[in-house]
Amino acid sequence: MPKKYKYIRRRDAGRQGTVICENCGKIIPRHKAICVETVESVVRDPTLRRELEKKGAIIMAYPVKKCYCVNCAVFMGIVKIGGYAERHRKFGEQRVQI
């Protein structure tokens, strides 16, 4: 009798996961997202934090990873758009001539 093979998902082979933009909520592919890692403190108010540190309190800080879409990252100034020459480089200029 022929053997029945176990079902293996072959259609999801090249796919990546998706990420939600922190600013606008758009769903984008993971490789296209611009992720920034920042350190945030438990105490949000800076004046209160300084007062507690003067008294000797130890305030913990933890890393936070936020992912943005390209539009939001450009708008917020995280990523800068390159110059005209970089974006419109012609094929002949990229060749190395010996």
C-alpha cells in the first residue's frame, strides 16, 4: 500500500512575520520595519526621578524596542532621505573601470 505523507506547509516557506507600527498602527513586513531600541525608566517624570536619586533610590531602566513604518520613521526624523545623487545613480557610474 502507498504511504500517506504527513502534511507539511510548503506555501509559507519564504514568508516573514509582520509588525505593527507603533505610531500609526499599520501592519508592515518585519524586514521593512525600522526598529529603534531605547532605554525607558519606570519613573516617567524627570524631576521626580532626580529627587528620588538624590535620596538614594535605585530606579530601574529597561530596554524597549519600537518598530515604525518607513513613513513614520521619516516623519519623526529617525531616518533621513538620501540625496538626489544617491537615489538617482545611473548604472554606468556604478561600474568600476580598470
